[in-house]
Amino acid sequence: MDDKTPDRAPGSLAGNPAHELDASALKGLAHPVRLQLLELLDHHGPATATQLAARTGENTGSTSYHLRQLARHGLIEEVSGRGKGKERWWRSRRFGFDGDRFRRDPDTAQAAEFLLAELLRKRGAELGRWLEESRTTPREWVEATVNLHAVVRMTREELAGLVREVSRVVDAHVEKVRGREEDTPGTARVIVNFDAFPVGLGGQDPPESTESTE
């Protein structure tokens, strides 16, 4: 990436996605079970339909079907050389989607709104879990974390530059450790969220009049 890298799409799920969702893939992802499977693969690494069924409470036939749909849209991929016989292992892929563009299109608006709402719900749940876990997390790990909040006044170009710069750093670190096994000694799953957005620029509905029309 360089300074000419295009601005990142609103609602993107990955900093430097290997796959950009089209309308068909967006609709295919907008399903509670598929989102759950994708989250499990993202958080815990490669798994089989049987393993995912045990974690979700779904039957194997259901998880197999939804995994095939995710794979058809390029959201997950099969891990070659792993598994015995007909056993298939799946892993998540990095992808992104232009949530703002899709939510403005009547044909994809419902799916886009659902996915964006799920992203926010997921982030809230992750922060809630961290709040609970941090009470007993080893202090050296807590000291390595950050919860950053800043409010500044910027131009659009400055905002886009900030997003590119931070995303470049995150991308570099993600690529450096990509493929690391879940049981690697001295490691933990680390969740990185980065949000930067303007406020006060969206149109608002006028307040309802309280005056009598009689």
C-alpha cells in the first residue's frame, strides 16, 4: 500500500481485504448461522463441519450446507492437505464490503443494514467480554492493551490519511503472524478494532411540530 491507496470502504470487515463482497455474496453472508460459523473460524482457526456443529448446536448437515455457501461466495476456503478421507477443514478469508454503497441500494439495503448492525453488536459483545476477563487477565497482558478515544476536527483528506496510515500498520502486523497455530506458546487471540468517522454531517429528520393545526 502507498499514499495513493484508495479510501477504504465504509463498513469494511478487513483492512486490506483479499476479497471484496459483491451484492450476491453480501446477501449470502446475511444469515445468523453463517455469521456465527465465520466468527468461530475467525476466532479459533480452521475447523470441520462436525466441530462447528458441536460448538453451535446445529446438526452437521446444516453446518456443511452453510459452509458450502460461504465457500461459494469466497468468504472461506478449504485447507488443503488437512483431514482424512472425506473430512474437510475450512478457514476464514479476509474480505471487505462497501456497507454505505450497499445500504443505499434498495436491492441490498436490508442485508447491508443487518450485517452492519451485527458488526456493532459483535464489537459490543467483545468489549463486554474483555471487561469481565480483564479482572483476572495477567497484568502484563493488560498493560499491553489500549482503549483509545479521541475527538478532533479534521478535513476529509486528513481523515482519509489517518485511516490509511493506521490501516497500513494493522495490515503489516496481521500479515506477519498470519497462519500462526492457535496453540503457539506465549500467544493469545488479539482483537483489533479501529473506527474513525465524522459526526454531525448526516441529514436529520426535522422535529415534529407541537403546534395545533386547528
